[in-house]
Amino acid sequence: MTFDPFRELDRLAGTVLDTRSGPRQMPMDLYRDGDHYVLNAELPGIDPGSVDIDVDGQLLSIRAERTVGNPEGAKWIVRERQNRSFLRQLNLGQGVDTEKITAHYENGVLGVIIPVSEKAKPRKIAVSEGSARGIETPVASVEHADADA
């Protein structure tokens, strides 16, 4: 590997000028597929055991930690990977079943399946013939005009 002073200067400037000290957001995609939502978040290099997903009311929080090893006695040539924490929070709204959310991690992507609640699913309403109980249909009274008038 050859040393590129411009790339190293760019990396150093990015590190020095990066004023964000808290958790980073993770890039994600979210779409609806039938009766559930699918969330895919990029978390490369993350140990799946460090991922914490919780739901508080309708707020879904995803936290993860990336820990980069530091071998004793190593003489670094380039070190661009850093220990980092990630955080993403989403307001789920009322139309999801928070009790049945599932998650899996594969190839650096965290997948979260969020089912739509039964109440929020589209449904058909049957139409019956005749009057419904307890509902009276208003009858308009029409008076016939006298033909002699």
C-alpha cells in the first residue's frame, strides 16, 4: 500500500472538522410490503450482540456499537475505522402491532419487520338488504295538491 498524503490530509481534516460527538444515524430504507413494513438499516462491522432494539409506546429505537480492536504493539499505517455508536428512532404511529416486531442481521444489514395491526388492515364491509336494527329510515311526507285548486 502506498502512502497518499492528499488522502491522509482529507481524512485528517474530516476527523478534525467533524463536530458531531454523539451517536451517528444509520442509513435505512423503509417500505410497506402487504401486511407489514420492512426496515433495512446499514450497520457494517457491527457485532449483532451490540444491537439494541426497543419500543416505548410508539417510539422504535435502534442502537448499535461498533468496537474496533487495538492490537497491542501494532504500528498503524492507516486507521480510518473508529469505535462508534449509532442511533435511529422512528415514531411508528397507531397502525402497527408493536408486540410482533421481529429483527434479523445479515451481511451488515439489520432487517426489522413491523406488522400492521389488525385494526389498520383494509377490510370489506358486507351490505345487507333491508333496514338495520335500531336505525330508522326517514320517510318524506309528500302531500298531493288538490286538482281543483
